[in-house]
Amino acid sequence: MPHTLASLAHHSALKLTVLAGGDRLDTPVRWAHASELIDPVPYMEGGELLLITALKLDAEDPETARRYVRRVAGAGVVGLGFAVGVNYEDVPQALVTAAAEAELPLLGVPRSTPFIAISKAVSAAVAADQYRAVTEGFEAQRELTRAALGTEGPAELLARLAAHLKGWAALYDASGTVVAAAPDWAARRAARLGGDVGRLRERPAPASSVVSDAEGDDRVELQSLGTGRRARGVLAVGTGAPLGTAERFAVHSAVALLTLTTERSRALQEAEQRLGAAVLRMLLAGEPDHARAVAGRLYGGLLDAPFRVVVAEPVAAGGAEPGEAPPSLDALADAMESAAARTGEAVLAVPEGARLVVLAADGGAAVEACAEHAAVAEARYGGQPLPRGRAARAEAGRSGAQLAVGLSAPSGPRDAAHAHRQAEQALSVARRRGRVLVEHEDVAAGSVLPLLADDAVRAFADGLLRALREHDATGRGDLVASLRAWLSRHGQWDAAAADLGVHRHTLRYRMRRVEEILGRSLDDPDVRMELWLALKATAAVAEPYGGGPGSRRRRARTGRGDGPVVVARATSRTPMRASRASPVRQCGGPHRTTTPRRTNAADAPRPYGGPRPARAVRTTPTSEGPGPL
């Protein structure tokens, strides 16, 4: 207990007399100081017992006494000690009245008691209080150390700390989750501090803060745990009043012990990482028996049941220092390791440069934590796929969606290499699809077309189709639209020509022009595949069927936008020569020799359901080839 005015008043050797403010004697006294200044306030810190003889003070004047008492009381002075029989034979009544009005304790000091005796008494009491605090702090440290070395670990340590503080205590792991609390009801109180804990974890350790909210009537102090750049945990303590010296010693001891518990030595951590990397290399090399022998009790349990392989990469590695994993990978590793620690399952996390490889039990807490972490990252980005491109990915990283994660199917030690390949394939799909997490089971789901949304693929497609687009831009035909229609109809001339609204001979001529411009044969299935993928990769900017400049020119000339164009009379008398075997054939069918002939309107393609024209017409060759105009 700190020294109070009551303990001074009851001190038998001092023989002090209480003249005013008897109901305020329980106020602690920090020091005793003698001053004869008219205004001693500039030299006060608060909590002092001010000793005076009124050498320069007119203590008998009521207004002077009242002004003096109000002044020192406002500065935090806890009491006045007036020397009797020095300048005044008795304590002036004006001073007594002023002290009573200000509710400031006034003690009469007999002539036989020198001020130095009071100062010594206060000094001795302060020293005794400090010694008691240090003693209690050391005792609390011993108790907490025994608790930390016990079988119950941090839970028992928190229980001892809460009892010593007469409050509550809680421990958060690196992900901000409450892992232990004492008493049990404190877990609900600690869960409401998640936001404050998250902000403290973002600051370099060691760090501390004092928080409070409208729902709690206690004072909560947060202390980060760890010695590195990032906090490994947070300790929260709640008390009804600010911590005293003994309580502060106990909290600091708990912080040190919990840091030793949660932050293992760097050498041990590096040794475990090397061991985990060796186990992983053996598994990937197809040596599961050797891997099991090296893993021992540390990772052996992980290899006794089906596990999954997780491969993660940062979308943007900004914020990482040289030689360190990016913050996004650290956060994922912390989440998975914390979840595994809470359930007692083994997990093997191995950083590989800018990657993180994790082996976790199938259906375990670590895999679930990985999925939850990915869901939170996608939700933070607004639930939309991550943008592609270096600048867009960097912006996504700053927005919080910083990861691409691939998850393999369940596997065993003998198939670890295959599971690792599955995870890498899922990771590649996640990056191309702009997703945070993709499981290998989902790799074949959906369309292959989103995988083509890559800058290199689009550049290839643009280069392959550039000559055709340049040809179409001159208004000499719709080669791109015609090629798309022909490929989409699997090389069926009539169906593709009907889609375009042109004659099949016109379409054949256009396909020959495609071959001539590209210098490649459409009989080659690889060429057809590449052209189709190029068209799909540029589908967002491709023109609709028949939508090229040539079709606009024909519509302007004839006033018709659909169906074949029929004219009453040929504009040229150039004879039409029979062509040899066409270089373009129907996909999967033999070459067929087509001889142009005079046609009548009954043979011309027409809109579905439309009437067959009754009048025959002659055809004329055009710049696009034979067929009706």
C-alpha cells in the first residue's frame, strides 16, 4: 500500500494534528516538500505534502489564505502541513477555513517535530513501497516461470497473471486469434479487441497500447510478443485501475516468458526449416522411407495419413526485405501454422525463395485455414477476379489480394512428387484465372479459354490475324468473320455461308485468300486449331459475322443487310473459268472439284423461310471471287 496522509497522521513520532479535510486522508503521498514561496506551484509535480511556516504569507487574511489554498490544491498538492509556534503561535483560523472550503487536508505540525522528520518518514514509506513492489514482482516472476514450464503451458501462466493483477489476461497468436484466456469469461471480452490487436500487430515489435470501449468498464493494455520485425503474438491484460509497480513487473515478466514460448531461437528455427526442407526434397525425389526416418517425431505424424500440398506465390512482392518472404506469404504461413497448433496437428512449411510450399493433413485445420485466408483475400478485393498484368497485379497486392495459391488433391508420401506437380498446375491456373486459390480438382472445371487471357497469347493472336485484319480494313472482304464462321461450322460450306449471308462459292474464295495471305494451309488441323484459338483470344475486339467494311459497302449499295445480294444484270462479261480442285476442302472430307456455272435464283442461298425467287439471273465474278453479288 502506498503511503497516505492517514499513515502520517497516525505516526506516533510525528504527533501531527488534523485540522481540516479529515475525510480526505486516504490520499497517497508521493513526497513531502517545504517551501516559503508565495507561489510554489511552478515547482510542484502533484501528490506532495506541502510544509509551510507562513514566513511570507499573510495567513490571517481570509482572502489571501483562500487564494493560496485554491492555488496549491489546483496544482495537485494533497495536503498542507503548518508549523505551529514558529511564525504563528497557532494555526490561523483563516487558513483553516480556506482549507476546509477547498477540502484540502491541513495538518498541524508541533514545534517539536522538524520538517525533516516528516520528509524522512515519507521517504522511508516510499522506499518501503518500492521494495515491496519489487519483491512482489520477483515473486510473481517465479510463479509465472513455474507456470510456463508446467504441462499446461500458456494457459496456466495466464491464470497466475490474472490472479496477480486481480483482473483478466488473454493470449493472441500471430493471426490475431485468441488461443487462451483466464478466467474463462475473458475470452468473450478479448474477442471484441480483434481490431486493436490487428493494428498493434502491424507495428514492429516490441509495441504496446492501452484501449477501452463502451462495452467494457476495465482498462485493457496490449503488449506485442516477439523480437523480430513482426509480432508473433499479443498479450492482453484487463484491470480496474492503472497498473502499479508490482503489477507492471508481473506483466513484463509474462511478456518475456511468452516471447520465449512463442518466439523460438533463430538457430532452432533455422534448423527446423532445414530439416523440413530436407524432408520435402526426399519426398519429391521419391524416397518416402528416408523422408519418414528424417522427419522423426517432428513431422512423422504428417506422413502417416493423406496430406495435401500447397504451393503459394505472391501476386506482388512489395514490402518484403531482401532474404525475407513477402508479407502475404508470412500471413498465410502464420494462419496455417496457428490453426495446426490449436488442433495439435503437424504441418510442414518450407519457404522456397518467393514461394511457400506447405504439406498439411487432408481435412485438417491448416487446409481449412488456407481456404479461409484465401476467401478473406478475395473478399477484401471485392470478390472480383484479380486483374492481370504487372501494374494491375501490383495494385491488387496493395489492395490486399496478394496471393495465388494452388492446392493438390489428397496424396500419400509415395505420390508426393505427383501432388507437388498438381499444386503447381493449380497455382498456374490460379494466376491465369486471376483467382487467389484453385484446387487441382477444379483445374479441369470451366473453359480453357480463360487460360488464354495472357499478354503473350494475345500478342501471338494479334500477330497471326494482323494480315487478315489489314486486308479487311481496305474493304476488300470479310476474311476474319468468314474464317470464324467457317471454323465454327467445322468447315461446312453451306452452313457457314448461310451464317454469313453469302454464296458458298464466295466463302470458298475467301478461304483461299486466307491461305494465300497467311501462307498456311487450312487442311492442317494444327493451323485450324491455332486460328480458332487466336480468334477466341481476341473475341472481345473481333467483329461480328459479316460486320466488316465489305459488308457495310454492300449494304450501302443494295440497301439490304441480310441474305444474298441479287442483281438484275451482270456488270461484266468476263467469262467464268472452271477452277481446279479447291485448295480448301470440307474438314474431314476429300477434295472436291467445283466448276462454276450459271445459276439461277433458285440455287442461291436465301434466308430461312423466305420464298424462292422465280426469275433467273446471271452471275458475274467480283473481286471476291465467283458467286452471286
